[in-house]
Amino acid sequence: MKNNITVLLSAACVATVLYSCVPNRQFTDVKNKQEACEAENKQLRANAEVFETRLNEFDSKYTVAEKKIEALKSDTAVMGNSLRILRKQYDKINALNDELLSKSASLNAGSEREKNTLMAELEELRVRLLAKEDALNELESTLNSKEEELQDREQKLTQLRQMIQRKDSAMQALRASVSKALLGFEGKGITVEKRNGRVYVSMEAQLLFATGSTEIDQKGKQAVIDLARAIQGNDDLHIMVEGHTDTDEFSRTTYPRNNWDLSVLRATSVIKLMTENSDIDPRLLTAAGRSQYQPVDPANKAKNRRIEVILSPKLDELFDAIQADEVAPEENK
């Protein structure tokens, strides 16, 4: 009988140890893994706490029973009943442990699916980032190329501005030279001004021609000769001589037959006098007739009857530079 009681006590102790150790370890493990399922685990922990309370109660009963066994070793029926109760509780604990293990497995499976989904999303994001990086590198390369092109254009623009500045300075100096050469005719119908990068020398017709005539009067010849000698030797010019008339129309059977003829023939008379009395290269000269269609003062016919000598700087160098700048981008395409 004593040996049987000892066996029963040992079994009860083992059951008690299993009851107290296994759930605690499983609860700790589940708690670490099931933070995302805290609501569900709270109920399980509550159940476990109930069982633990009951287990503590059973421990107390076991202690009392052990004392009774020591005192009443012959009362095996009481111990047998207590052992059966403990076994039932142990079965319940095992069932709870199985449930916890099942929940843990489900959680792990869910975590694995979530991890795989997250990894797929991360891989997709990585591919997109690589594509963005490639696009960014291409854009950076294009931007660098455009920046170099812009710097080159700015350099060429600076060169063009310097060319224009040189031309403008030269025209300013030319205007001063022409004004000085024609100083003796100040107030006699001659004006010299610089506009739009050009020098305009305007000579009223009354200083140069008789009414309807294309022959230059003696008093006007000196003005034309002085002008020609002031600009001779300057081969970096285009020289346009324009004839202008008023609105008074006339008709003849001989030249000049109308205002168009009169304006052109007066311009050619001025050019002839200039070339005969200076070293101006004739290739720099152009004669033009404007007739009555570009008046400077519609209310003053005397001002409209005039010869205008327009001195323009040659822009061949400037145009060549611009054309080279336009051709270069086409070659780079």
C-alpha cells in the first residue's frame, strides 16, 4: 500500500509539474509571436489564468491530501479521487496546449504569407526604383549635355555681342567723323544721325538739285564730295544712296518721266559724284529710288524731297557666326 501511495504521489507531482511549466512556457512563446493577435490572445490568457488558479487550488488540495496521506495512509480512496481530478485537469491543460500550438502554427503561416507578400512588394518597388534611377541618369546626362550646349551658346552669344559692340562703336566713330566733315553745312539742310546701328546722312534736295533736275548743283557738290572723302577707305560698310521725292506728280516724255525715275536718277547722280571724287569701292554702293512713299514729314514737302545716304556696317562675320551656330545643332542630331 505504501508503494502504491508513493507511485500515486509521484504521478501527482509529475502532473503538477507539467501543469505549471508547460502552459507558462507556451504562453510566453505565444505572447511574443501573437502581438498582432492580441485581442484573441487576451481571451486565451484569461482562460489560462483560470486554469492556473484552479491549478493553484489543486496544489493546495494536493498539499492537504499529502498531509492527510501522511496522517491517514490507509485512506487511499481520498487520494485516488484527488488523482482522478488532477488527471482530468491535466487533460484539459493538454487540450489547451494543443489549441495554443494550433494557434501558433496558424500565426506562423499567416506571418509567412505576409512576409512573402511584403517581399514581393519590396521587389516590385526595387525594380521601379531601378527604372527611376536609369531614367534619372539619362535625364542627368541630357541635362549635362544641354548645360554644355548652353555654355557654348552663351560663349557664342558673348562673341556676337562683342562683334555688335565693335560694329556699334565703329558706327559711332563714323558718325562723328561724318558730322565733322559736314560741319560747314550745318543748318543748310544736312543732318547726320545714328539709328538702329546705322548712320543716316540726310541732304535736302534744295541743297543738291533744281526742281525736277537730276544734275547736282555746284553748291551741293562739295557736300557730297566731303561726305565721300569722310567715308572712303572704310571697306567694312554697305552704302545705300536713296532718292526721295514729294507727292507732286509730273509726267514727261523724257527722263525723268515720273517721281520714281526722278528719285532713282538723283540717287545715281550722287553715287557718280562720290565715286569720281573718292576712293570708295563702287561694289560697296547701292542706288535706290523711294519716290514719294517714305515721307519724313507729310506736312513739309521740302523735307520729303531729299537724298539719304545710309551707312550700314557689314555683318558678314556676324551672319557667318550665327549660321555656324544654327548648323552645329543640326549636325549633332
